[in-house]
Amino acid sequence: MEAQAPSSYIGFLQQPCLYQNKAIMVSVSADLFIGKFVAILESEAASIAGVRDQVDVIKQELVFMKSFLEDADSGEQAHTQVQKAWVASFRDLANDVENIIDEFMYHLYEQQIGGRFGRWIRKTVHFPKNLWYKRQIANKLQKITVALRAIPERNQRYGGAAAVEGKSTSEDIRRWGQNQAESSLYQKEDELVGIEGDKNMLLGWLMDEAKHQTVVSVVGMGGSGKTTLVARTFKDDIVKRHFECYAWITVSQSYVIEDLLRRLIKEFHKAKKEEVPADMNAMSYNELLEILVNYLETKRYLVVLDDVWDVHLWEKIRFSFPDKQLGSRVMLTTRREDIAFSSFGVESRVHKIQPLEKGDAWELFSMKAFSSYPNKTCSTEILPLARELVEKCEGLPLAIVALSGLMSSKKSLTEWSTVYNSLNWHLTNNPLLEPMKSILLFSFNDLPYRLKQCFLYCSLFPEDHVIVNNGLISLWIAEGFVEHVEGLTPEKVANGYLMELIFRNMLQQRFQETLPACKMHDLLREIALSIAKKEKFCAVHYGSEIAVEETGALRLSIQTTNGEIGSCTSISRLRSFLVFATGVSSFSFSNKLPFDLKLLKVLYLRDVPIDNLPDRVTHPYPNLKYLNLSRTPITELPESIGKLRNLQTLTIMDTKIVALPRGISKLINLRLLHVGRFISGNFIGVRIPSTISKMKKLQSLGYIESEGNIIRLIGSMTQLTSLGITNVKERDEEDLCASIHEMKVLSVLF
């Protein structure tokens, strides 16, 4: 039986002026909210007795809301303040639902602590209390349902009258982006820097002696200069003489294939000053295809498909471009490497845009920033700040041009310092930087909701921080961002997310020593932080700031380079708590970190100077799934570590810990256990208890010390994909071979 839309949505969907919101931020908010709730619905928490019906009701409401939002994305109406309030209501309800379910899971955990007899006593004595808790959560979810249904009703009362004139819609922004792209064809040569070498390479590919059709892809992140480079190549007189006809069209995220064919026909005819076929608007796809093929089949042509987002575009349009072995070429620009490296069925070449060299970046910045200065150069007092601003752009031409335009009106050191110290605010509020922000946000807005969450999470790391891929994947899994896919481990699914972000040029591929890693572009990070703060997704506090719950953020990153860390108060709703400390001599849990974080899933204290992990840390955090204590001076783990029953990742590399407590084997959900030290080029393993073999879900283990019958016992840990063992002796060889034989999925052995 097909589900029917709740009655509160019938009139809601029929109101053309209500919620037709094309602002990127609204779509982001709703995606994050619905994505978060769907993840909760997929979890075991959704099966709690007594609340399933309420969860199903809320899910039905959300399904129709999601469908509505997708329909609204095709609208043209203005963004309103009421719609902003609507999305804020979404966000707060999402957080409330997550809190309710996590609190209930915490209560269930409390009842399960202890042995079988202890659990029987608790179950018997507290049976009325358990019923009370179930009624409580059911009542709370009922209130959520009422609140969800009240949102559209409230907006029907206020939404229609709240339209704000003059706000840009996403369609306006798309059209503006297309105009900007095509205006690159008319950019002056003296405004361009550092593209001559790349241009000559592309000219060589376009006009080599090969007679077969070739696809040339130029790929790079938004604002990297792809379109500008291709425009300079396309406009070159040598190219115009080499090809008999040529056309340039901008594709963008939203396109209709028939419209693309019409535009191609017009461009080909216009370039040759020929009369355009009449009545094309009334022609079908087949009629347009026939005109285009007949026109091109006897000519050597050049086609530029600018700003391609759809990996299937080539399949839809390739039949428009006949290959008669005349040396025709198709060029495309894209932000997505999976498109650039697609199998086109013909010969293809790919050029990946690299950031501008420092000298070229400075030259481009200076052209506009100091155009009105004496001798067109800046003063010595401004020079260091100017250099640092250019560094923040990381060779991204769009950012360099935008910032240089902003700074061209700033003359004093005070004005330059103000912009430098509040760059995040300017990215969000300064109209001069809005075009740059919009172009960069296109990539973010094109992400599925799960990837939006994963991308925003990366902004919790400090500027220029290189993030090891495996560690980031573990964090995403702990937060619940990774969907369940039949037949795949969460790690493989999350790795697919990471590769997608890299292919889309949202993250930059790096290496940390020999480990695959990534980093965020500085300006993308600033934009991500502004989104995350607005959506209460996460927040970053610096130095001695006092972190409080005023922001409402569910994730907090404390970052300091001056040796000071502010205290954290009233942050009981936190999901992730990360500390990045440089120059800190000591860190006190009692002064800095509160102990009422019952909902905490991630605790990241790498490099933080703590000597021990108090017992009381393990008890209030039953939902903790990720704990990183690497490179801390900690000497031992408490026996109570076994209380963290939901822990999935424990990383204590390069600490002073030489042995793990027996309680470690109680972590039955642990997937990754990273221990050991690296001293003078050698790995020193950690002694582990023989009961470690109970941890059947462990996938990565190392570095452990070979002692007693450990090597024989680990043979029962058949899910291991990575294993590191030190101090292996000759007498261990038979046990080692036998254990390895049992590990069918082992792929890495140290």
C-alpha cells in the first residue's frame, strides 16, 4: 500500500510561495537533519520496545519532507527569514531526537553493567523503573512528532507574507556562474598569470597528428582556473585556423540534453556567421541530433563542454559528435576526477590543474591589491600580512583575485590586520567575497547528505593539518555517518566516501610519512566552519577561550598554539571532543574536561600532555566509540577501560604504556587497536592479556609483543585484516603460520 502524504503537507505543497527556497544553506540544513535521523533509524536504537511506532511516524513525516525539499529545489522563489527559522526548527528537533535515543541507550547500558546475577537483580528491582523510562522516551518522541507537524502549519500562517525582495536564488547563482565562466573567453591576456605552459600542452594535444576523435579533460577544484585555461586555448588563433568549426557551451549541475543540443547548433552556426535553423525549440531530441550529426560529419570540429558535473553526460551526448577520422576534439572541464578519468570509448587525455606557484600567486594578487598604491607595491609594514593572505589562498586563482579585490581598498596596517583576523566573518558577510564563496559552495551543495557531514567534520582539524585517512574513517564511523552496505565493512564504505571527496576535489590528497592522508584547502575549511557553526554541527575554539554550550554545537575542537587551554563548561550534549595542543606543558581533566558527557562518541587527545586516564572517565562515557591517546605521556590504562563496551577504535601509539590491562578484553565491539612505540627505527610492542582472543570483531591489531601463547591465541581472531607483532622468535614459527592460515582476510602483516 502506497504511503499518503500527511494532511498538513497537502496545502503546504500546493502553496507556490511557501518554502520554494533555493538558498544553499537551507538545503544543507535539511539534508543534514534528515540524514542524521535516517542514520538513527538504521541503528539498533530504533527497535527499542515501546517506541517503534513513534519512530515510524516520525520517519514517515521526514520522508515526505525530504521529497518536498527535492521538489522545492526546482523552484524560483526567494529565500525568506521564515524559511530560515523553519530550518533551525529542523536542526533543533534532530538534536533532540538524537539526545533522547542516546540517553535511553545510556540507561540500558547502566542496567547491563555487572554479572548475570547482578543484571537479574537490577532487572527485577528496577522493572517498574524500566517501564517508566520507556514511557518517558515514548512521550518525548510523541512531542517530537507534534513539533514536526507544527512546522508546516506555522509556516502556512507566516510564510506567505515573509518573502524578502532582492535575495539571490540558486538559479540566479547558477546563471551568474555560467556568465562568469563564459566571460573567461573575453578576459585580457595581461590579467592572466602562470598558464602559458599548460596552454601550450593543451594546444599540442588538440593539434597533434592523430586523426581519431580525442577527449581532453581539464580537472581541478572550483576556482582553480580550469575554465580560464581552456578559454585561452580555445580562443587562440592557431586553434581557430586548425578546426573548421567550433562551439563552447557551459553544462553546469542542472541541464536538459535537448537544450544542450540546441545551444551547440547555435554556437556552431554563430561562429561561422551562418543562419541558425528555425523552430528549434519545437524540435525533438532525434531531430536536433540529426541536424548536429549532419552538420559535423564532414568537418574537423572542436567542442568545449565547460563545468561538467554528471558522470553520465558523455553517454547522453556522444552520439552528437561523429568520428570520421578527421582529427576532431572534445574538451571538457570538471571538478570531478571520476568524470575526467572516465572511459569515453575513444582516446582521452587528462590535465589536472595544479595550484599557482608562489611567485605567480603573488604576482596575480599584487596586480589588483596594489594597483592604486604608489609604484603599485605595498609598504614594508603591510608586506608580511599580504604574504600570509596569499598563503591562505594556497595557489587558488579565484581566491587570490577575490581577496586582492577586497584588499585593494585597504591602505593601513590596521585594516589589513582586521581582515586577516576575521577572514571567516568576511567570507560569510562581505559582498565582495560572495561570488567566490558561491562558486566554492557549488561543490559542497552537490554532495549527498552523508558526504556533507563527513566533509564538515574535517573542519574540526586545524588549518593545514594533514589527516591520516584511516583515522578520519574511524571518526566518521564512530559518529554514525557511514551507512550499512550489505557485503561491505564500514571501513570500505567510508573509504569510498573519502575517495569521492578527493575525486570531487573537496579534499586534497596527501601523505603523512608513508600513510595515505588528506587535507582541506584553507578557504574551503573557513567556509565549512561557517556552515558548521550556523547549523550547530561543530565549533572550533582557540587558546584560552572558554568553551560553553551557548553555540549549541554538538562537536567541539579546542586548538591552541600558545600553551593555554580554556575550560569547558555546560557541554553535556557533545558528540565529539577534540583537543589539538602545541606548547601545552600540562593538562588537567578535572579543570578542563567535564565528566557529564554521557552522549560523547569521540574523545581525541592526541599529543595532549596527560599522565593518566582516570577511572571516572570510563564510567560516564558508555557511548564512547573512539578514543585517541597517541603520543601522550600516559603510562597505563585503568582496569575500568573495559566499561567502554561500545568502543570501536582505541589508539595509544607512542605512549609510555608497556602492557594493557585484562579489562581490555571486555571491549567486545573494538574494531581497531593501535598500540606500541617507534624508537630508533624499531617498533616496540605492548604486552596484551591472553583474553584478547575474545575480541572477535577486531580488524586491526598492532603492535603487540609476542609473549607466552599469544601468537597461537590470535589465530581465533579471524576478522583481522592488519596485524603487527614484535619480538617474534624462531620457536613461534609454527604457531604463527597456523594463526595466519586461519586469518582469511589478513592483508597486512608486520
